[in-house]
Amino acid sequence: MERLAEEIKGNIHRVKERIARAALRAGRDPDEIKLVAVSKSFGLEHIRAAIASGITILGENKVQEAHQKIPHIEAGVSWHMVGHLQSNKAKRAAELFDMIHSIDRLSIAEKLNRHLAALSKRMEVLIQVDLAEEETKFGIPEAELEELVKRVGEMENLTLKGLMIMPPFFSNPEDGRPYFQRLRQLLARLNRRGVVSSELKELSMGMSHDFEVAIEEGATMVRVGTAIFGPREE
Ligand SMILES: *Cc1c(COP(=O)(O)O)cnc(C)c1O
């Protein structure tokens, strides 16, 4: 148990150092990059160890799994849904999470908005973009992005903060760079065109193997699982 906590603490320390170095390389302030510790497939002991080592944002990719953990973790951290959100899980997601990174269609946004209204709750969201349509990835295609941004931006109980991407897996993280660059361009274009009234600032991009490249390209949130918690048994 001790050993696990020490290991996670060391991992978090190293990830934060890598974040800082990547930010400085890009002439950015490391403090503007939020670290989301993705705890999917890990239990309460791992999560508590991460919190004890300074983690304040946790990410999960399945509503059902999150529901088994979140109520058991002390308040004071925020929980982000980073995985694909199924329609029949919208209500529970509205109850459980503080932010959702993976809005990828109008119908899910509408459902979420309705459930949040019933809870008198406002939630920050990101729209997930799919720039690799040949892959079976989730996300809204680029051609439909502006319309979805506009509609979500108008919803009473959702606060749209920016965009998220999960590029196809490349063994060389450099190969993800064009996706990160493109996402940043899309965010800038939405802002330039004033599609929503307040500026969109967040870019959720970068995982354990490519977060440094993502930070060089403007990531404001990185979603890191393996590099913090270790390999998952899948
Ligand atoms: C699992 C997951 C991550 C973290 O992946 P690692 O490679 O373990 O860092 C990030 N984002 C999403 C959407 C995920 O499902």
C-alpha cells in the first residue's frame, strides 16, 4: 500500500515536470495547463493516492464505473467525463460529473441540458472533434462543428469551454501533431467568427504518450492515465 502511494506520487511528480518542460519549450506558463488524472480501471486506493499527491481533477470514461467510485471519494476534487457518452447515461452523467469533454452530437447535448435543468445545475462541457473520419472514433466531423458549437453555446445549463480531440494512436507521438494543430486552428476560427458570445479557451488534448506534443501545440488540459497510474489490465 505504501509502495503504491509512493509510486503514484513519483509518477505525478515526473508528469508535472514533463508538462512544465514542454510548456517552457513552447514559451507557455506551465500553470495554464490542467492535469486530468484518468483513473479508469483503477480503484479507490489509487485514486486516493493520487489526490494525496496533489491531483485535483480526475477523469473517467464510463459512467457506470464512475458511479461506483465518485460517491466514495471525499469532496474537493472535480470529476471529468472523458469517454463517449451514451444517451441512456446522460441523466447519471449530469448528476455525477463536473465537466464533460466528449459532447459529440446535438442529441446528447440536449439530453444533458434537460437533466441538468432538472437538477438546477450548470456544467462545463467541451465538444469532441473527429478529424480522422476513416477511424471509428467518436467526435463531430469538422464540417458540422460550427453548427454544434452554436447550438450548445445557446443551452442554458451547459457552459461551452472549448474542444477536445483523441487522435488515432500513433507509436510516434509526432504523428499526432497535425491533429493538435488543427484543433487549435478550429478553436481560433470559432472565436474569430464569434460563434459563441464568450471566448472558447480550452483545448483538451494529449494523453500519456503524446501530451508534450499537445502542450507544444496549445493544450490547456491533458488527460493522463498510464503515466500516473501505470498500465491498465484490459
Ligand atoms: C484512457 C483515456 C485517456 C488516458 O490515456 P493514457 O494513454 O492512459 O494516458 C485519455 N483520454 C481518454 C478519452 C481516455 O479514454
